[in-house]
Amino acid sequence: MAYVDGFVAAVPNDNRQAFIDHAKATGPVFKNHGALAVIDCWGDDVPDGEVTSFAMAVKAQEGETVVFSWVLWPDKATRDAGMEKVFADPRMQEDQSPMPFDGKRLIYGGFQMVSEI
């Protein structure tokens, strides 16, 4: 079954276009190395929580929006090999593709799909 890498970050609102440009530049790198799809989303209805929330997870500050992205891979083996190539790809280096957000507050994880309807 397919495998998913998920990412959540807080992006300064002033960097919205930079985030979109970054996504358009880096998404093809993932696809070049085996990903089936790369989806990047700008928060629109992301409520604050009392105990947990997306914003709390990434320590979003005033003037920032939570973004949610994921990469769909055919399987974990393809993901493992592909991610190694992605991070070695010159197009992903900081000087070529600087992140328009604080990478220290990025949360991410790999997930085994258990259902697709």
C-alpha cells in the first residue's frame, strides 16, 4: 500500500507567495525521485485549540499561517530510496531553495496508509 510523508509548518503571511514558489520548485524534485503526488496547502480554517492544535504544534505566532503538505509514494521502499535522493539533489540545497519559514518548527512524519476510499 502507498506511503505518505506529512508536513506541518507555520509560514509568515508575508511569505505566502514565497511558500507557493518554494512548493512549485521542490515538488517536482520529489516526483523526479519516485513520488506520485506532492500536495501543499495554505491554512484556511485551522482553529486554535485549548489542549492541542496545528498552530500549537508548530508554535505559530501572530502573522503566521499553518501550512499542511504531504507527499504520496507508491510504497515505503520507494519513499526511503526517493527521500535519500531528494535530500542529495542540488535543487533542494538551502542556497537553491531556501525555506520561507522556520524549519525548526516544522513537524513531519512518515505514515503507512491503512485505508483509501
